[in-house]
Amino acid sequence: MRLTVAAEQEPTRQRLARLPRPVRLLVFACGAGCAPCRETEQLVHEIADVVSEVQMVGEGDAAAIHGVDQRPALAVRAPDVSAV
């Protein structure tokens, strides 16, 4: 079952097209398959068509680098920005 509505895809695409540069969406999930993380990952997969780059991030130093201490979490970054 989809979490997003098809009618929202084009408006989202148009809003993102107005951004001055591409964005990178970082997804931090627990890796254990809990319901909130699964839903967050599903949502990100559904919007991946309209986001310039989607990077799925699990465990490791990436969460600490971006100031993430709880999961699920999302971070929107410019491609050239690596930390908070």
C-alpha cells in the first residue's frame, strides 16, 4: 500500500524544481525493521522519483556526523554538505 497520493507527485516535483540546487535526502533507519523505520523507508522510496538523490543510511558514523541520535530520521542536505 502506498503512503503517498499520486496527485501529490507533480506538485512535489514542481516545488523541488524551484530549489536553487539539487538536494540529497538521507534516511536513517534502525536496521531492525521496526514499523516506524519501515514506513519512513517506504515513504522515501515513494518520493525518490522527485528527489534528486536519495541515500539510505543505516548504522555507523553517518548518524553521528549528521547529529542524528534517534531513528527513524530524515536529513535534507545539499549534495556538497556532509554534516550538520
